[in-house]
Amino acid sequence: MDRPPQVEAGLSLDQLVSEHLAVDKLDYWLVSGQNGPHGMITLRDVLRAPRNRWFQLTAGEVSKPWRQLPAANLQDLAIVSLKRMRAAGVAEMVVLDEGQIAGITSHRAIVQYTGRLPPILNGPAGASEERHR
């Protein structure tokens, strides 16, 4: 699980890209508002916004509200998180510990950690073994 950097909700998309993308070397950020967590923004969210509006649009306007994001609990098994991400059609997911954001996990991070995609998410039984022969 990554502890992603946070950006302020009022940060323009142009600033997010120029000041955070290369430095953080991640493609997702927690967005914090005046009253705590606001949401999460991914590079995909930024790229969906019209480039000519990056100076006007803010991370808060483009981010997904964190209460609407699929979430995992800190105690969940990796396979549970992968299944939730797959069902929601997302590559990253907020991880909660007693209702508070503990971090973010991603499909990529789980696969890197485990070294492979679990067979249940990799097609029919035996399919992954056939590909590696």
C-alpha cells in the first residue's frame, strides 16, 4: 500500500502536472479540502479534462469524492481488493483503517508485491500456466 502525496483541492490541473507528476512519480493523489479528505485524482482524470482548461480546473473539481470511491479495509486480503477494483473498473482504491484513510493501493502495487496476477483474475483456470510454458 502506498502513502500517496496529497494535493490541495484548489490546485490547478496545470500545477498538479507541472509540480507533482514528475516529482511524486505516481499517477494518483489524495485531494485534501478545508475540512479533511476531499477525494482522489488520477492522471486519467486529468487527461480527460480539456487541456486548454487545465489552468482553470482544480484538483477538487476533477477528483472523485473519496466517499464515492471503492474502499478496502486495512485487514482485507489482496485478492479482495483486486476483486473490488475490477468490479468498480478502477486501478486504485482507498484503504481505510477504522474509517480513516490509511493510504491507497493499486492493481499495479498488488501485482508487483505478489509477483503475479492471481489466477482467479487472470482468466480460466490453467490459462496463466499455459502462457508461461
